[in-house]
Amino acid sequence: MKSDKKSGAIEILRLYLRNRYSPETEETVQEWLAKNPETEGLEQASEEYWDSISTGKDTTTFDALKRVNTKIGIHPEEKKTVRLKVFLRVAAVFILLIGISGIWFYTQHQNSPVMVEVSASYGETKQVTLPDQTEVWLNAGSSLKYPSEFNQKIRPVILMGEAFFSVTKDKSKPFVVETAYLTVKVLGTKFNLKAYPDERQSVATLQEGKIEVQPENQQNQLLEPNEQLIYNNLTSAIKVEEISPGNIPDWKSGALSFSDATLGEILQTLGRRFNISFDVDKSIDQTTEHYTIKFERDENPEQILQVLEDVAGDFSYSMKNGRIVLRKE
């Protein structure tokens, strides 16, 4: 359990340093930290952050530390034995966590819910019901972290991968999904969010209601039904477009659809979906050409590869030692 808490702390701090949060729960976080100034997991996470700072600690830094010292009740004249390094760790945590939007550490507080993680392995999808009765479908190779109780001002979850959300409506408590590059805020709606951190794009697609999407370091975007936001993880470019209801991702029923996807991205998705591996000849172009194509729910990998072979026209495939080999024609 302790290792899970530490990894959760490190992940939240990493997301914060990427400017993933807005200051919606400042008061709650301050109150929590004042009660838990030496939490083990946060201390480790903040030490990693502190050690990563390459610039010098100037007078401004130590003025901030002095204010933190007063806030959390440590008085140097009374506790002269407090080691500076430990104090810096605690101060770093405090400074970092001020203004975190939504996700603060329930796992460390005695009366707070624990974090739950659900994962879908390659070759499977998984459905989970959250504490507020929100339904989430996880695509293959995805994971979702959420608190065992939504007892704060928002309903925060962390997604790595792809999921379809059917969110229970609660106007007083927004539902917030954090990913590596996008934050999605809703009150009650249905939407698909694809956010594999190792892919070129993050995509939010709205089916019902409204969602507010905050791309990394950019202005929020409000989506209407049948609209899709595509965020380029590499260039930060944003595209919002209207799509037909039939083009809303329907992977949870078994269908596969690709829009402006490279061959490499298609193969990556097939690998997750069917739990298969590919050996691709280096001369095959996996990044330049883009394809928009849809496959039905009952099509197997061989049928899909036959279509891709016809569409791309420059490779053939075969099976070898349990792997699919793509060779240049």
C-alpha cells in the first residue's frame, strides 16, 4: 500500500509541474497539508522535485519557506533540531500543492478514502462503476485511478489510455478527468477520451451534454455533442471538428475506427486490442501516410491486415514465432 501511495504522490506532482491543474481546491489542500506535514509518500515525491531544481535557492525561496514554516506550525526557535533538508521537502510539497485542481492526497489522511486503480490489459476491455455510479469502460492497455469516495468539491480521476465515460450528473460537484496532456471537466455527460501518453494525439469526443477541455498550457475549449477535439501531443496544435454520430468511437462494442492515423498508430492499436506483437521492416513507412478507415466488430487481425495491405499497398505480412511480420513489397 505504501508503494502505491508514493507512486501516486509522484504522479500527481509530475502532472502539477506540467501545469495540469487549476486552483480550485487551494483551501482544502492547505488544511490537509497543515495536518500532515511529514507524510512519507509526499516527502519522497517532493525530494525528487527539490533535487531536480538546478537553479540556486535565493532569498525569495527562503522567504517562501519562512511563510510555510509559520503556516504548518514549525517554529525554528523551538525546534532547532529540524534538519534543513527535511524542512525543504515539506516546504516543497506545500508550495507545489497550493492550487492543485481536484486531486489531493486522500490516501495519506486518516479520514480520507484510498485510491483505487483499475487496469485493462492488452487484449481486453473492462467496465467499472465509480462511487457516484458513473460508468467507465476502459480500452485495452488503459488504467484509471479514482478515490474510493468522492467526498471533496470535485470528483477527480486520472486516466492513462482510453475510456468511455457515462458520468452521473451532479451540478454541485464537477467530474474531472486528468490525463498527460488534457484535462476534461463535466457535470454529467457521455464522452470518449483517448489519451495514451506515448501516442501522437489526445482526442476528446463528446456524445451527449457538454464538456470543458483544457489542453496543456492553452485556453479551455467547450465541446457540444458530436464534436471532437484533437490535440497534438508533440506540437500542441488543437483542432475542433464536428463529426457524425456514427463516427463516435465505438470500440467498447468491438468496432475499430481510425481517423487520420498513421500505419504505426494503427499497428499500435491492433497490438493493444488483440494482444499481438509486430515486427515491421524498417523500410516500411509508419509515420508519413495517414489513413481514415473503420473495421467491424467481428473482424480479426488477419482480416484487418489484409485490408491494410490493400490500402497501403507497399507491404505483405506473415506469421513467425507467434509474431506478425510486415515486410516491404
